[in-house]
Amino acid sequence: MSVDHHPHHHDHEHDPNGGIPFNEKLERIIRHWIKHNEDHASNYRNWAENAKANDQHQAAVLLEEAADLSLSVNQKFEAALAALDRK
């Protein structure tokens, strides 16, 4: 017995947010990005310390700057959180 498969469409509404209101989902992802950047900045600073300990001072300075840049991006994310229309 063969089964005839064919493309078909349904008129059912599909919630691309998985049932989570958009604003809540956006807030969650922004908070995730903030934590992610904080983790990266911490890792960069640890490697900067390792670089200093191994006489790689120029690399250490650049890694510290990268950490600072990661955290400066968080300022934009925090502003975006503050700007969310919490309906």
C-alpha cells in the first residue's frame, strides 16, 4: 500500500513565538545577550592577565580593550530593554 504525500497548506494560525508574547521573548533574548557579553568580557580579561604574565603586554592591552567593547555593547542592550513597550 503506497501513501501519497503531497505538499499542503493549512489555514491554522501559527505563533512563531511559541506562545510567548513578542515583548517577553525580545526581553529574554536581550538579557541573554547581556549575560553572554559579560561572560566573554570576563574570559578576555582572564586571557589578558595570562598574556601579561607571559610578557605579552601588547596583546594584554588589546584583550582588555576587547572586554571593554563587549561591555559597551551591553549599554545599548540595556537601553533597548528600557525602551521596550511593556504591554
